Amino acid sequence: MMDELLNDFVSETRDNLEALTSHLLDWEKNPSDSQSVDSIFRFVHTVKGSCGFLELPRLLELSHAAEDVMSEAREGKILPTSALVSTVLDVVDQIGLLAESIENKIDVANNDNALVDAMYDELKKARITNKTDKDSIALDIDNIKEDGNASNSEIVGNDNQTYNDINSNRTIRVSLKVLDNLMSGVSDLVLARNEVSRKLRDVLDTGEVDSAFGRLSTSVAEMRDAVGLMRMQNIDRLFSSLPRLLRDINKELNKNIELHIDGSEVEIDREMVEALRDPLTHIIRNAADHGIESTEDRLAAGKSATGNIQINARQSGNQILIEIIDDGAGIDINKLRQKVIASKLMSAAKWEGLSEKAKLDMIFAPGLSTADTITSISGRGVGMDVVRNNINRISGSIDVENFEGEGLKITLSLPLTLSIIAGLSIRCGNQMFAISRSAVQELVLHTNKNVIIEEIGGTQVACIRGERLAYIKLSDLVAMDETDDNLNNDVIHNSRTLVVIKPAIGKNYVMDVDAVLDNEELVVKPGAPLLMASGLYAGTSLPDNGMPLLLLDANAIANRIGVVNEEEYQDNDNENEANAIKRKSALLFETLDGTQKAIRLAVLDRLEEVEAHKIGDSGGIKRVKVQDSLYEIFGLEDVPENGMVRMLRLSDGEQLKFLVVKEVLDIFKLDDNIAPSRHPERVEGVLSIFDKQVELLNPYQFFEHGAAVQISHEHKPLCYIRSGENDEWGNKMLLPLLNAAGYRVSTDEKDAENADVILAMDADDVKSEEVPNNQVNLRQNMAANENIPNSIYRYDRLSLLAAIESKISKG
Amino acid sequence: MEGLFLVAKIAGERVAIPSNEVESVVRVRNYVPVPGVSPVISGLFALRSRVLTLIDTQYHISGKSGSIENGAFCVVTEIDGHPYGLIVDTVEDVVTVNEDALDNIGFANGKWRSLCKGMITHDNKLLLLLNTYALIDIKNIAA
């Protein structure tokens, strides 16, 4: 009974503390904020009440002292100084630590008295400062008192409010064990359903049973989804500790940095919250310490005195993106170069050969810190390499964009949940394996002409499109007899696939498997220690067929075959090589009507699968919604009702377009043997691939249309419509047209001076008046009007746009 | 206080497994072999939504990995949060043993020594008291 009460007390205190942090900071910023004061008072009061009952003397003493201070603050006897707030924070921290120690049984050093004394000292000072200005403040105090009273009654109101809120969104505390039991129960249910479904198929006449089973099946699926949601938690839990973190940093570094958080409503797996805490803390410390300059430097650079760190979280497809953007100095590439060379990570010559991105990636190299001085905030020997490893460990990735002198943007891409991964199932002999799809870079058929397996010094090396990679047969790796199944050797040979794997650290390598079978969503179960000790497996999974599946660990295998031990950052060279290859290669794919076509790899971003309902056909153009924008798609006759549509994402560096494909077949090197085509604007030429004639598409055709309508400008030019009496046409017809063409439009006379172009609709006799250089005159009738020379008929869209463009380019 | 034990046979010897360590006894069907790991692991077996790691107990004694026949007995136990299936020759009975009979009579010799906590008597016959943790302890298993 007592234990139960204690546990409740600990978790309640923990929850309250989390909610309290922001109030403490609000209070410091705005000492007369009675709401914050009340929240803090209530917290220490609650703790005091509970621990008197639970016989926790240290907690009682601390909370009692804090309550004293807060009640004086509440009554308006003191105006809190920053030092006082700090001491109160320390006491609250100690309360948190002690509460945790009840649960984890780790003793907390007893410096309670010192903390309490410090707090009382500050309390006295706060009182004295108030008294020195007695006369003028007396009034204030009265006011505050009144405020206090007023807010007291308000609190009652607030309490009712919260009570109502609670009623509308009620929660209860459930132990994790119960949740886990429920989850595994539901998994059992799903497996049992699948078995029943298999058995049903064997029985011939199942009419009525079928429909009943269908209902059962749907509700089981719904239940699985609901249970999945229970694991999710608001990302706010992760963010709630950050304001406090930044406050402490500000204090310590004597900087002034503001934190802005957006997207607190995103839900993520509860285990992910814990896994992200350290990396995120580290990134923010780095940003505050190394990124954001001192106030003087900021002012000298023409920036606001206050530094800013912006955190955005959002869900994109089955990923969570967290961006951390600071407006500091960014990464000084020259300084980075010196550090890299000084730490002997690579030679100066090698550095020069790196791409910009590869240079930037060096911040993730182990043993590198770009800070000149070691401060207590960062530079504790834990670098960005650890951050990246931590993120990789939860199957996420980290990306850096550097704006030298202006700031740094770090993007973390994370899977929605830790326990479900997108996997590829692989067959080797009679054995099934799976591997995480995020580790797989490419699949190449053994029969592909661009693949050569070379044998040298008793080992084998794969050569794919001229790039040499470490090669391992899965059957050798797991010491299996692959000739288990030699009945059908030909079939096996034809489906043999090379899986190009990109481990988190080290070089890519190739794994040779009998066949790659399918994409599957897999629930990862941790493997027994004996299983993990092999250095091959990341765990197990139980797919719907009920036969356990082994998950291969791409990183551990990399370790085992030794691609990690070689000089780690060599792969940046490979990246350059890969880019060189990319320029001269093309992708072979099958269109929806079944013909094979090719397109140059250079314009290709990646392959995406999109749900059919995200595709729309309107305005004569088929578009797909990706994240929040619409993009034009090609190669699709009819929009399918449901299912997934596979498409290639094409980019000309600015615009994105999508090309629908049925299947991606291969990547091959382009040589000079390209036969000419009759329509070079659509088909660049004809290739012979595996004795088949294949058209090489000209990517130009996909981008030319978009450009005609949407004129790209660095900043959108402003058009002012001077409509006179005829303003309806301007608003109804002209404004949408101009908007669609990518201009800003105004009908406000004040904008006339700033406008890049003036569209005059009221010009009926401009011979006499002086026409500004940037004015375009419109006329209402098709026939030319001699009173308005050089005017344009208002429904002649192309001439109108051309005239606007020419004015802008002249201006 | 009395102790409840499951009596099973491993490599021909009668062993006792404390009943609080035993979740259930099931027959193995359609297990999946695991290549490339210690031969102590004879495979994976799905028991409802859980994946059991099957332990070839007799390998500990004989040093030879035996094949699992369809329908072989396995004792389901959970150690450190991971579910295991200990493959045994047969399962005989669940018996009650008085605590005084738990006294260490002596230690087994050879391979058994590391796998037993001692001996107990039941019905005037000796049983080896199995240390289930030793069966899956990495330190105990030469790769």
C-alpha cells in the first residue's frame, strides 16, 4: 500500500515538474505574473502535503522552505530578483532529484540546508530592495495585493476551468507492463486471425462465415491501430525541458538567446523521446555556445542583439522531421579545414578535393571540435560524431545546412516508431532473412551486365558500374549450405541479387543473396543475447505468416567484414566518384503501358511511392501532393482510385516534377552509342540495352511547361492595378491571372510608387498625359485604339505577360 | 515451505527445474533454424506472438548439436526479459520437494557441474537441480 502511494507520488511529482518548468521561467521574465507564482506555490504546497503524510523529511523541509518564499511572492511582499529565482529553481531541482531517488534508490547528496539558506538569503535581499523604495512601491504592493486577491479568485475560476478541461480530455495512469501485455495480446490476435483466414481458404463454401470473418478482421485491424497509438506520446515531452536548458546556458555564457518551438503537437514513439533527449540537448548546447555569437559580435554583424534558436517538428509521411535552426555564425569552413588538418583526419590536398557537402560532413568526424575554447557547456569531448551515432542507432539520419555568417540548420529525420521498420525480405537457401530498407542503397540483379565479380587473393570484389565494393555472399557469412536447394539451380541463378548496403559508418559493401522477395513492415523484437553475440543479427521479427524471421544487422556485418576499419572518411571520395558516374548513367524503367524507357540519372532525385488519393486531376494537369506542395506529374493516363503509385522525382535544380513508372529496372552507363531521334525535344535518342531498343527521354519536356506559367524571380515583383472605375475586372480577372503567373498584386494606391509594373486599365487617352516607364496600358476592345498606342487587349494573356516581363527586365 | 519442480530428462539424466521458472511446456513444430550463431541455439520458434529462442540443452553435455524432431518437448522460460525454449528429451512430472531435501548433497562432475545448482532427492531418487541461467549465459558457452 505504502509503495503504491510512493510510486504515485513520484510519478505525479515528475509530471508536475515537467509542466512547471515553463512557469518558473515565465516568473523570472515577468515577476508580477501571478499565474506563474500560483502554479509554483501550488506545486511546492502539494509536495509538502504529500511528503508529510509519506514521511519524507528531506522533501518536507525543502518544499516547506520553498513554500515560504512562494507565499511571500504570492502576497506581493517581494519582487523576485533573478538570483532568487535561481535559488528557487535549485530547490525545485533538488525536490525532483529526491523524488526520483525514491524510485531508483540512488542517494542524493544532502546539501539541502545550503540550498535553503541560499534561498532565504536571496529572499531577504529581495525584501530589502523593495523597502528602500518604500513610498513609491507601497502603492505598487497594494496594487499587487489587489492583483493577488483578484487572481486568487481567478485561480478558483481557473481550477474549475482545468477541471472542465480534464473532463473533456481525461487520462488515466496505466503501467507500461499492462500496455505491453495488451500490445502482445493484440499481436497474438492478428496472428490468430491470419491463421483462421488461411484455414478458411481451404474450406469451400464459406459464404456466411466469410462476412462475419470480414467484420472480425476489420475490428482486429482497428484495434491494432488503436493500440499502436497508445505507444505514441506528444513530442512536447521532449521539448518541455529545453526552455530551462537554454535559460541555464544563457546564465552561464552570459548570452541572450531566445528559443522558439513549433510543432509541439507531433506524436512520436515514447521510447524515441528518451533516445532523442541527449542528442537534442547536445545540438542546442552547440548552437548556443559555438553557433550564436556574443551580443557585441552580433551587433557588429548587423544582427539583432538577441540570438534565436528555432525548433520545428513535423510529420512527413512515415517520418518525423525535427529542425533546429539558429541564427548564429554558422560553420566557418576555413576554421573547419584547419581543425581537420590539424587533427590529422586528412591531408590538405584531400580536403581540397572534397565537395562542399563532404567538407561540412567532417563535423561528424570523431575527435573533432571547432570550438577554440572549451567551455563547460559543450566541448566535453562529446562531439557531433556521438550525436550522429545516437541518431543512427534509432534508424534516423542527420543533415546539416550551413549558411556561413547567418546560421546553421540541422535536420533530424526519424522513423515514426522504433519498433516497426520497413524491411526487405531476403532468401538464402531455404532460409529467410530481413534487412532494414534504410540501410539498402541499391539492388542489382546478378545477370546485369554492369556487374562483375572479380576474384583476387582468395577474396572477391564486386565491380558495379566501375565502382569496386567489398563483396560477401550471405550464405558464406552465415556459414550455410546454399546448395540445399539444387533442384532448380537455374532459377536460383537468375534471381540472384546483389544488395548494396550503406552502413552507418564505413564504406558501402555488397551482399550476394539468392533472392530479394518483398517489402515488408516488420515489428522488431529484440533478440536473445546469445543471438546478438553472433554480430550478424539485429533482432527477430514475426511476420503475418507466423514463421520467425531473422533481421540482419547491416552495421554489425560491416564491422565483421572489415569495411569499417579502413580509413573511415575515404568514402567521401567515392561520393565524388559516384557523382561522376551519376552524370553519365541512365535509369531504365517500365512505363505504365509496359514499354521500357530510359532517363538520365542526373535529373533524377529518387523514387517515391505515393498513395493514389494524393493525386488529383484538375486544371488539365495531374498533380500530386507531397508534404504541403503540389507538383505536376507525367506518364499517368488515369488517376487510379486507390493503391500506391510509384514515381520518379525529377529535378532541374529548382523545380520538382514527377514521372510515373510501373517498375524501375536498372541503372546502366551511357556510352556514345545513342541513335538520333526524330523528335529530339521529347526523345533525346535511342539506346540499345540488352538487345532492345529503348528511348532515352529528354527531361526538358517535363520542365518547359511549368516555366511558361510560373515565372521565377528571386523576389516576386509587385504589380499595381490602376483600375479607375473599372475595378471589378481587375479584381476578378486580372488579379488571379497575375497571381498564377507568380507576381504579387496590389490594388492599393499606396503601392503605386513601389510597384515594379503598373497596369493601367483606366487609360482612355494617354497621348496627352505622361506615361511612366513601367506602365502597361490595357484596352477593353480587341480592336486597336489610336488614343492608347502600344496598349494591349485585356484578354490577350500571352502578350500581357510578355509586356509585364519586358517592363520588369528593363526596370 | 515446499518447492514445486518440473522433472525432465536432458541427455539421459533426470533434472529438476524450479516451477516458478517454467512458464509452460509445449511441443515444437515448424521451427526456424538460425545459421551463423552458437550451436547452442537450435532455432527460433513462434509461440503465439512471441519468438522463442530454442536452446539445445543436450549440446551443453554432449558437445554435439542434435536435431529437433517435430513435436519435441520444450520448456518455456523467460530469462532477463527474453523468452527461451529449452529443448528436453522428455518431461516426466511436476513434483513437490521438501525444503530439507534441497540440501546440497554434492556437485555433479564434468559438464554438468556448471549447469547445476546441486542435487535434490525425490521418491528416494536423485535429481540434478538445473541452473537455467547457465544454459544461456554467454560466458558459459565457448563460441
